[in-house]
Amino acid sequence: MEKYYKKIINKAKQLLVKKYNGEYDFLEQFYKKDWEKQLFTADDMVSFATEYFIKNLKPDYKGETMIFDGGVETNVIKGMLKYGAYKVPYDINKYRILLIRPIYNPTVTLILSDLKKGREPIFPGLKELIRMPVNIDKKNIITYRTLNDAYKQLKEQLKKEHYERIIALCFVDFNVFDNGNILVKKNNQYIKIRNLLSEKGIESILIRNDLYHDSKYPFKLFELALDILKKIDGIPYVTKNNQNV
């Protein structure tokens, strides 16, 4: 993990001395400010990126010192990349992914590829970050036209009463969300799917189909990896007052 962190440090300086293609527009905006004519170090870049992540994706973060597996940090990204998660399930490499996806959406394949291989500048891949391989349960992939179709397929395919070491990634259209929150009343089919999976002992995570086009995409992948870790009883870090996060 520390090797990947050093790779970011080396890459960061290159990113700061050229204009961006729009993929990381938030970095471009930073570049165009008063700092433009100054010489940045790679650490400046990483510090800015991590602070951006904390402020925009972790509004509840209050600057506590966080304890990771091999050290202490005040930035989530730095801590995870340098030291690793505080607690990872011993059998995490045996977990499989139950994939629930729409039939016609090529970006889902791209997201799964990035979960496996990583995405610059800050996401090294699921296995590298939390030690969990992207192991799709190919026998039970659900492809659907409507969420009702997905529910029916799951009901038919999940014959056992209880499943272990499986987490479901459910890709859905953006209209299931409202400012990041699930529209429960308008999407009772997803709620039915989530409840069915829960009854079978399967945790699930909802992912927007258009995530790939998000301007903060690498950071969203990072956050998704932490959410997956929490769902399977892992702990990214603890604060000094011993509150698990």
C-alpha cells in the first residue's frame, strides 16, 4: 500500500504543472487560483486532494486523529494508503460479489474494471486497498430491465435460506436517488430487493449507473470501497475516543 502512496506522490507533481482534460475539474479549479504561479510539491497536491475528499464526501469528519492498521493520520486517504484499514475480516479474500445490473449499461463494466485495477489519482483497486478481490459470483449475476425483474430473478435464484461471504452490488438509475438519498416511497422495488437479500444474510450496496461520469469518480470509488468494508464488518479506522468509523 505504501508503494502506491509513493506512486501518487510522484504523479501528483505532474498533475499540477499541466492543464487538465476536465476529468478532474476540481483540481483544475484549484490550479487556476492564486497558487498558479507558485511551485507546488507533490505533498501539496495530496494534501489538497485528501482535504477535498474529507470536506465533500465526509461532512461528519471533524479532524480527529484516526488510527489505522500501522499508524496514525488525520486524513482518510493518506491513512488508508499508507497504513491500511484498522480491521479487515480474516476471510475477506473469500467474499464473492453478487452483481445486480441493468442489461444495457456499458459503464457498469467500466466501474467493475476500475474496482479491480484501480483508478488514478487515489484509488489503487479494491484488493490493494481493503484486501478484497473483485470476485464476481458468475452463477448468480442478475441482469434486469426493471427492478421488478431483478426482484423476481433473485427470488428464483437464491434458493438457500442463508448465504455467507457474499455482498451484493446493485446498480440502479440516478432517479432512485435524491441528493444522494434513496427515494424510498418511489422505489419500493429496490427496498424489496434489499429486504430479500438481508433475509438471506446478504448485505447490499446501491450504486448509481452514472457513477463513472462523476467528476469526483476516483474519490467515489475510494468511498465505495470503504462502504464495502464496513458492510462486511471491517473497520477502516478508529478515532482516539475508540469510536469505530
